[in-house]
Amino acid sequence: MDLKSPSKATNEDRRGRIITYSCIGIIIVLVVSILYFIASRGLATFIQNHVNVFRFLTGTQWNPSLLDSHGQPEVGALPMITTSFLVTILAAIVATPFAFAVAIYMVEIAPKRGTKLLQPVMELLVGIPSVVYGFIGLTVIVPIVRHIFGGTGVGILAGTLVLFVMILPTVTSLSVDALTAVPMYLRSASLALGATRWQTIRKVILRAAMPRLLTAIIFGMARAFGEALAVQMVIGNAALMPTSLVSPTSTLTSQLTTEVGNTVMGTIQNNALWSLALILLLMSLVFNLLVHFIGKRGEIK
Amino acid sequence: MENNNIFAKTHLVTPQEPPAITTDNLQVYYGDNHAMHDASLSFPEHQITALIGASGSGKSTYLRSLNRMNDDLATVKGKIMYHGIDINASDVNVYEIRRHIGMVFQLPNPFAKSIRENLTFALKAYGIKKKSELDERVETSLKEAALWDEVKDNLNRSALSLSGGQAQRLCIARSLAIKPDVLLLDEPASALDPISTAKIEATLLKLVKKYTIIIVTHNMQQASRISKYTAFFHLGHVLEFDTTSHIFQEPQVPVTRDYVLGNFG
């Protein structure tokens, strides 16, 4: 009896392990090098061009080719940071009630009809390319905003409305998953106590699904924060502090896409854009951590 | 043909005590599937009645019909009389029926809320807002369900942190908080260990002084320990209904005898 030498089975095990580990290894190397590249270029603004980090985050003048009164390049990113956060938060605020309503209808009120009718609509919304959203925003939403609120029509309000439609399917489908994951027995328990369907939805189901519903909103916000093309077409692309919801301004992403073709690698103009990319990267990390944190809290409760 | 012969021999008594609920020729259909045939039973007030039978015999389906938990799931025909009212009549308020006829399920199903909120949920939905009254109901129902001593120190902790047996007693307390008249229990102890089961049984024996209890159980020892009457269900038919001692000691129907002797199950 030979119990110690390798066989076909052990060789298969070994080969499988090698394939899996090398694939994982390549992915890890890829991710680490992307992170390293963005970080090194993004930090060059502060290390090579000696821009003060604090002034970068709080300055309101964005003009990397000019020097300010301290003799430093004018790279104040606050307008872009503010606009990015404003469109993201406003889009989430507008989208959440609609997404929850659709999800409640699809899961709790009319599962068959709701799913048959709304599922394809949501899938269609996901499938529309962002440049088309931007185009519609530019030709429909911007004139409407201009007509009602005056000004040029471009700005945070138009960006919010475009992003609202874009993140709606994301938030909705994740909310549907969240509600579907609420066990049937909680519904039975509530109904058996004489609660109405509406009381059951409001007090039991939404409460039980809350961690995952928050996660749905955050995924929607992450999508809104990172969206570039559609926003660029309606935001105005002026690196100015927004003075109202209808003043031309710029998000981190739209500033990147607008300027990236006009800069030369290694110059301050280019490095400053990498710093904006670094902020985007850090923010997506924050969104991921939030999702993780809420998921953990949700498990324990 | 053989099946028809089995179902032809039945032995159903009518208890002497005044009934809390009676069903007359109750039929339940899931679509085309005729899950419950002709169940005519009378449940005496302030007694425990056990419903026994193999899996798929229709006892849970029957129980769920008694407080209309089968609405939207199944078609229920026949009469369920509660205080002279047919609970399936179109002018009956289903939410009020469920307040009077409470239900506890097989798996402990506390809400993802604190212990206190689990108990006050239905009361608040019913419109009770006074804190003193809510507190009083919380304490009373937890004491009735023999859980008060274990949780009184921290009623604000999550109900999901309770053990299985505690959670099930919380679910019983939650049903008691709305002061029902009849308590339906669907295998309330089948997911619990023997010690928790014993606690639940002791609780039920105390509760029966105030409530009418109907319990579905797979556990024949449990039925014989706690119930006064027992109904035997088989393949969607009620074959025998009598006092528990008769069912277990001198069953009249051969299928019942086979079942209580453990020849099938």
C-alpha cells in the first residue's frame, strides 16, 4: 500500500491551487500598482510643487498655471469638492423616496405585477449610457431649469436631476434585495398581532431592512460621486465656488475630464488633476468602509 | 378506494364545555390542491386542545385558518364561528379578529427591535400611547410568559440577543400583550431544546386559566402532558377528536392507534 507518494488527485489539487493563487496574485499586483500610481502622482503636487495640503483643500481659486500671492500655484480644490458632495447628497435625497417606494411596491404590494412592470424599466435605466443621460440633461433639463430659475440653467440643480435618474435603478434594485431579504416570518408575526399591512411595512419590514437600505443609498451615492460624463455636460465646467444651485461650477470628476487633455505629464497642471483623482479614490474608500461598517452593525443588531 | 375507507371511519366528540371557537365543514384549498377536507371541531374555552398528525396532514393549514392567516394564500370554505360570528364573513374586520385570536409560530420570530418595542409594537399600532399603560402591559405580559425575571434588568436590549427559548417566550408575551382571547400555537417548541420546551409547557399550563389554547404539535408526549383534548389529523382529514386520555389510551380509529403507537409519523 502506497500512502505517501503523490497521486492524480493530489496533483490536481496542486495545479488548481497554482492557477487560483496566480490569478489572485495578478489582481493584487494590479490593484496595488493602481493605488501606488494615483497616490504618487496625486502627492507630487504637495511634494514636488510644494503646494500646502490645507490650502489645496480649502482654497477656492483653481488656476494651476498661475501663482498666488504666496508664490504657490493656485490649486484650491474646494469648489470641486463642495460641488461633488452637494450633487451626490442632493441626488441621494431626491432618489431615496422614489427608490424605496418602487421597492416597497415591487416586494410588498404587488410582487407579480410590480416585478413584471418595473423590473424591465429599471434594467433599461441601467442600460442607458451615461453620455445619453448627459445629452438628455443638456437638451431637456438645462432649458427647463433655465426657464424656471433663470441663469444659464447649468449647475448643481441640473447635475442633481441627471444623477437622480442615473442612481435610481441602483438604489431601487439594492432596496428590493434588502426588502426581499427580510424573512417572511416577520411579516406573519406582525400580521398575526393584528397590524395592518402598512403598519407592518413601516414598523417591521423597513426597520429590519434598515442596514441594507442604508447600504443601498451609499452605493447610489458612490455611483453619483464617481459619475463624470453626464455631469460634465450639465454642470457648467467652471472651477468656481457654487453660489447657488443654478450657478456654473465643476465637480471633481468633471474637472478631470475637462482638463485632462490639455495638460502635460509631470507639470503642476497635470499633478493637480491627479490630486483630484486621489480625493476621488479616498472617497470611494470611505464609501466602502461605510458599507462595511453598516453591514457589521446590522449583523449584530 | 382504500383511502376513502380510511377516511370513512371517524370518531369526533363534542366537548361538554362551552366552545370558544367551532369550525363547521371547514375546507381549505391551495389553488386546486384540496389541503383540508371537512373539519368540524369545537374548541372548549379555557382548555388546551392539541392538534396532532404527521407532516402534511393539514393541521397547520387548519390552525392558520382560525385567525385568517391563510388570507391571500389559500381559499377557505365552511364556517369558523367565534362568539356567534363567522370570522370569514365579508363585513368582519380581519385586524380585530387577529387581536382576539393571537398566534405564535414554529420559529421564534422576534422583530429586529428592543424587547420593549417588540411588546409595544401592536399596542402602539392599536393607538395606545400612554407610557404607564404600555409599561404595565409589558410587565404583565412578560410575567405571564415567564420571561420577566430574565429580562427585566434591560428591556431595551435587542430582542435578537435572546436565546431561542427566551425569544419564543417573548413571542408568546407579544401575543399576550394585546390581551387576546384565544392563543393559537403552531409547533411552538419544535425548534427548542428540552429545557426550553419544559418552560414553554409550564407557561402554557398557567396561561390556560385565562386563555383558550390550541396547539399544533409533532410531539405526542407534549400533547399528552399538556392538553385536555386532542384532534388527530391525517392527510387533510380530521379522523378523531376526543379527550387526550382517550386518544392516547383507547383510540377508536385504527389510523389514530397506529399513529400514537408510533407505527408511522
